[in-house]
Amino acid sequence: MEEEMLSRGKESLLIPISAQVISSSVVDRCPHHSEIQSVVLAEGEGDSCLILGTVDAYGHLIVSRLDTVAEDIDRASYSVPPRDSGVGEGSWAGLCFSPTHQSTVAVARELCKSIDIYDQDIHIRSLRTLWCPSSVRFAQGSESSSILTITEGSQLSIWDFRMHNNGGCVQRISGPTGGILYSVCTSPSGLIAVGGTDRAVTVYDPRRLGCLFSSFSSRI
């Protein structure tokens, strides 16, 4: 970002500025009726295509394919209502795309303690967590297209939605005692990183059966 575009205050604190919209695409085919909780933007297969996924507080999923060079040409978009028809209290909801099969989407709902797997607008399976999920990511790699990593309470859980034993959960790893994990991410090499209330990031190698691979503290 160019220096003249920055507005600085006392002690070089950056001051928010109003951004100018140069171009926009209209995504109003199936608008949300509740506050959006999570947004995912990924590059689609082929040239000049983006995949935009959003989910609201009741688990309503909308996926749109957008053209990045011309006006929105209304590529294939779909809307998936929550499995319980949005009955009950709204809460945090998250989503992620499979890195190898972008038509596969996972939608997490906190208070429902559930993860719903979709292939576009077709429901594949529901996973039931023990605790309220706070983050969800697909594992990366060509052999990991069905593997999900989920933070729930103080645990990291690993799921394979092709499996039926234990509801699809293949591994659980305890996190900070009395703490809560809020975030998880995965790497192309198969490592899993989590972080939460203990202000530390821990990296696991699931190929070592949950053995700690490396960790570092972000405490100040």
C-alpha cells in the first residue's frame, strides 16, 4: 500500500479511511436473512472465477461463483437452508471448502454441536461433536479430501466422514487444561495448528498419533 494512502495518528497509529469501490458484483440471488458469521473466498477452477461462500447465524449456506473480469454473469450459485429450518437460537457458524474438491463444503454450527457436509446443495452427512465447535478446516493433500479438523471446547478432533465408527471421529487430542481452543488451520504437509485461551499455538503431526510435533507460545 502506498504511503500517501495511509492516515496516521498519534504514535503512528493507523486511522481507518473510507475505501472507494471501483467495481462490484451483485450477489442478491439468495440473500441472508440473518447476520453473516463466516465468509470464505477461494479461486475457482478455470480462469477469472471466484467462489464465495457465506453462512449466517442459523446455518443458511450460500455459495456463489463470481466472474472477476466482467460483470457478474450469474454462474452456478446455490443456497442451502439449515437442516432444522433455522428453528432455535442463532449462534456462531463457520464453513470451509475442501481444497481438493471445491464442491464439498463443511458448515459448523456452535449451539447445535454439528458439522454438516454438502456436495454443492446435496447433504452428505452430519457429524456430531461433544462440545460446541469453534473452528473447522479440511486437511490438505490429495489423500485428505474427506478429513476434517475441528476445535471443540479444549479438544482438537479429527474426523473422516467416510468412516462410521465413533460417528466418524478418528482421533481426539486434549488441549489446554480448563481452556478453550478457538482456531485451527492445516498445512499441505499434513500438520495441524491450534490456538486458544492459553495464548499459545501448538502444532501437531497426526501421523504420529497425536504426538506433539512442535509448539511455541505467543504469550507476551
